Amino acid sequence: MNYDRPQKVCIVTGGNSGVGLMTAVGLAKSGAHVFIACRSGRKAARAVNYIRLVSGNADIEFLPLDLASLDSVRTFVQLFEQRNLPLHILVNNAGIFNKTGLTQERFELIWGTNYLGHFLLTTLLLPKLKNSAPSRIIIVSSDLALRPKSINWELLLKKTPLNFIELYSISKFCLLLFTTELSRKLNNTNVTVNAVHPGFVQSNITIWHRLSKYFGFGISPEEGAYSTLICATASEMEGISGKFFDRRAREIPLSKVAQDVKLAQELWERSCLWTGFDQQKSKVSINYDSIDGIWGPYCLALDSNEIADVAKNIAKQVLPKFPIKLLVINLAKLIGKCQFGSLLLFLIQFVKQEFFMERHLDSAVVWQLCQDELLLQKLKEYLGEDLVLWRSEIWANYPSQQLIPFWHQDSYPKLLEGAGKSINVYIALTEVNEFNGFEYIPTNYLPSNCSGQMTDPFSGNHFLKLTENVEKQAIPVILRPGQFVLFTEKLLHRSIRNTTGQVRLSITLRVTESSVRVLPGYTPIYNPAVSLSKI
């Protein structure tokens, strides 16, 4: 190792195997302090031992990183920053090719892993890279990045289609656009960014890459890492930025669309919204005084750690696991009783694979919230001792989504009948703010008559259209985890598109008096109404 100059600090994503491993080996041989970032601690431990053995460098460490989770990316950056080290080289190498599905935040899996996770990682580490300059960012792309002629933005918000190669190409194309746009933004900072195409490598990214060495084609991971190491360490690369290099470190001309400044800027702006990068946390605190049909906020009896555990349980245990037995039983009941409204809701949830309704009795953690002593105290102040919970809804608002974009009032004319009061409870399990929650129109700004856009065929609620001037008067609901508000059917509201980069979890409870009857056309899919009076 060379001790004549300060030790470089490097991060290599996917540094546990293939090109990433050989990149980490090359950086370690140069005397750098190398962090390998990947999901598997077991594979990382083997890689760390191997790199130390072949390089003779003990300064090799592992930090966990799952690029398919923006929360994991944020945690990785926090863990690295706690080390109080500079950062001179960032190698964005990790990637997937033929997996299908969605990321934790519901982005398409290939694109979300290869591009969006790396976008957030890089932008969060930019202050560190600038403070450590001269520093370099190397982005592993592919020659397939030159295939796309445009970006179909809608594809990025859906599950991987059958043609996964298209999404792989788009993910690598987006990395090229990111390289060129980031290079422009880093001008005069002494931080450079370049992209590389490592070639067809005998790696483990697909079965064909794994078998290639037995058929005598492809290049070794050591050869695949050559261009990355040149961009990361060679003196002749000093000051060179915004370029695309092949496996022999020769420049690859960018296609016309890969040089499209407007498209690159649009991708940057969308990525900032999708990841919540540079999004300021809400510092606003609002008290709601019931004038508009909403009041609070109030706090549950649970502390912040208990609320965090509840949110984690719901995200990991309740939402992904369908109550199969209840589904089958209740589907048979709905068909037998010809309850078409409930059947329609059931089919919608089944197609979307989102079973968020009526989860208070089949989930102990949700039922625990329903029995919260401070919550019941507030409900009894409004409804008296006679409390009936007739419906519950878990709301998971993923980044880029807007759950109910239409203005509406929760009056449920088709679902309830009889004299008596009803109230709705909105409980924040994660932070709810002006970037991810819902907003309402104050009563004094409501027009005397609103044009209707449509009517919900299930509940009978009307979706209304307001003028732009009225919409500008909307007030966001802002709550910390564990806080809740009460609201009546008087409240005209809609959800906000989530631009925080984090999943927003909340629960709405519909509570009424026993004199109010749930109409026979609607039966809760999972459980009937339940009394809260004796709790």
C-alpha cells in the first residue's frame, strides 16, 4: 500500500460478487479504505475476507444496503456518515436484470433498484463527496442504455411487464441521463461522474452470464472491472466528467436522446419527487377547531416506539398477508346474499391484491389501536358511551401515488341508515404532512353548489369538481406518528400525491351509535360491526 498520500475512502455497491467484487479488490490493492454495500451480510462477510486476503488490505468493511428500499438507502447513508470519514470514490455497480415485481415503495423493481435507489444514494452522498473533493462517481450502465428512444413514465409505477429487457434498458438509459445531468450540476466542484459499460461479463446476474464461461464467451469479472477502476483511479481521468466508456475505457458516443437536456432535467425532477430528495420536513403545526368538521390533533396513549412497532407490524405482517380463510367464507356469503356492492369492492381488492379493509379483528395490532384509552375517551366525548365500530381502513400511500384524488365527503348514503351520530377517526402511524397526507376545504370557501365529476357506485358518495381558486384555499392535515383527528361527513377533502419518498401509513376508523344501522346491501368483507362501549 502507498502511505505517502492520504488514504482514499470508497463505496462499491454490489461489492460482494462479480464486477463489484473485482472493483473492490482493485481499489483495496491501491490502498483504499473500501466499503462494500449489499443486502446479504453472509455473502458480504465472505467477500470482505476474500478482499482482505488477496489485497493485503485490512481496511475493508460491509454496510447493509437494499437498493429496492429507499428507507434502506437512507439508513445506509446515516450509518456511513456516523463513521465521520471522507468519501472520495462512489461506484454505483449493483444491479438486477430479470427479476420482476415492485420495490418497497411500489416502483417497478428493475428500474427502482438499478436507477432510483442509486439516484437517492448518490444525491444523499453528494455533500460528503463535495467536501472530500477531488472525488469521483462511477456509474455502471450498459450498452443497452443506447436502445431506448424515450421514457414511458407510467411503466415505472407498475409491476415489471413480461418484456423485462425493456425495463432493464430504460434503467440503464436513466443512469446515462443521470450521469450527464449530474455532471452539469457538479461543474466547478472538483467532483466528476462518468458511466461505464463493463461488457458481457461471466457474472451471476443471469443464468446465461453464469454459464457463459463454460461456452467460451464473455469476459471475466476482473476484465469487466477494468474500465470502472480506470475511471476511479487513473490520473488521466482527472477532470473528465459526463462521459460513457466501454470495457477498455474507450469513450462511447452518446445517442441523441441520451444527450437530451430537457429529458435529463425532467428525470431529475421526477426522481427528486419520487425519492423525497431535498424535501423539507414539515415544521408546521396546525390545530383543527371543528368549525370545518375536523378537530384535533390528539395523541394516542402509545409512545413513539410503540407506534413505530405498530407501523412496522402492519407494513410487514398485515398488508402482505391475505386472510385467505375469511376471504373464501365471505366471498361465498356475498354471492349467496347477492350483495353486489360488497362483491364489487371485494373483486377490486382482489385484483389489486390490496386487502386493507376491516382489518381490526383479524389483526391484534390494529385491534390494539381501536381500544386505545385516549382514543375512546375522545370518541365518547362526541358520541357518548354507545360506540360501534362499523368499518376500518388501512391507508398505505406509496410514493408517487394519490389515493383518492377527487374532492368528496364521507357521508355513505348507501351504507348507513337511522337516526344517530357518526364520526370518523384518522390515525397517523407515520408522519402525515402537506406532501403525503390529505387536505380539506374550509367551510367559508365552499361554493354554494359544486359540479359533480362522478358518484361512487359502492358508497354513494359524490366526487366533486372545484375551481382552481377554491382549491388554493385547501388546508393540509399535519400529524406526527401516534396523533389523530376526528372529522365528520361535513368535511370536504381529498388525498395528496405522495412526494416524500416514504410510505405513509394511516388508519381510518368509522364509528357510530348503535341506533345507526349498516344497510343489508353492504356487509363488511371481513368482520361485522363491533361494540366499543364495554372496553
